[in-house]
Amino acid sequence: MKFYVDFDDCLCETAKSFTVIAERLFGKKVQYENVRFFDLKKTFDLTDEEYKKMMIEGHREEVLLSYEETPGASFVLNELIDSGHEVSIITGRPACTYDVSRRWLDEHGLERVTLYTLDKYGRDTSPKNNRFNLELEDYYRMEFDYAIEDSPLAFKFFDHMPELKVMVFDRPWNTDYKLPGENYTRCVDWKCIRDRVNAK
């Protein structure tokens, strides 16, 4: 089987890191449990300039490498690969972060997963200069059996795969979101994801 896996807030604790960054840069103190919007500009009540500054800071190489792994992620993904499944990380991070994101995966024991960047949210203006930077038409030629994603804004990228089983990683910004169909299920952690896959 083929697995689509999102990077931020599925593999690593990105939003938790941004709560620290927003407080350090702007004195905006928001507890992680109160990060109610995927739009961090709205969550932290930032101006356009502040948001831009925060995103630059959050995508610096040393900052990206410091993001903590979501507990169980590498264990479960390696178990899937050992069982013969194919795992692709499809991240909405800018294409310019490919190398450092690849390094993070390798450092966390995920050397065997394939990493692709895809401009999911229409905000990537960086050069796309390798075969792992997907254009939308490239992505729509891909097929998956399972998807692991936290952002409701990304669910539209699954519409061309009606049989896809989507496991929504439970996060504060999607808790109140009504899942769009019976093939969507909410998972609180990687053990839940593992159990659902193994139950099929």
C-alpha cells in the first residue's frame, strides 16, 4: 500500500515550536492547546510584517532541525516500510527547505521515506529545482491508499482519490472541524494510526 504523510504536526511538533517563537519575537503568549487556527497569523494576532518575520524565523535551518519528533512517528513509519508499504512525505514547506527537511528525516531514522514538497497553500515563491518539488499536475498523477494529515485546508488534495482512507491527526486547530466523509477518521497519536492500519 502507498501512504501519503504530511510533515509538520504529523511527524514533528511544529506548532508547539511556533508558540515559543511568537512569544520570543513579539511577546504573543498562546498556549499550544489554544492554537485554534491553522492560520498562525490569526492564531497569534500578527500583522503581515510580523507574520512574515515569524515564518522566516521558523524556517531557518537550525530551527527546522530543532523541531521535536511527534512521539511514535519514526517507529510506525519504519514498521510500515518493513512490512513492504511505500511511504511518501508530502510537505507544504517551501521548496527551498527540501535539503534541511531531508536531513531532519534522516536524523530521525527515516532515511527510507521519500520526501516531496508541494505548494499546498499557494505561498511558496522559492525556486523549485529538483525532481522532489512537485507541481500540482505531478501530484494529481499520484495515487495513495492512506493519508495522514492534520490540516483541513489540505483535504481538497484528496478529492481525486475517492477510496483514500484519511487519518486526521488530532490537533487543536482541527478538533471542531466536521470530517468530510466516512473515509476520514480522527487519530490522536501514531499508535492509533498503527492500530487502524493493522485492523484493515
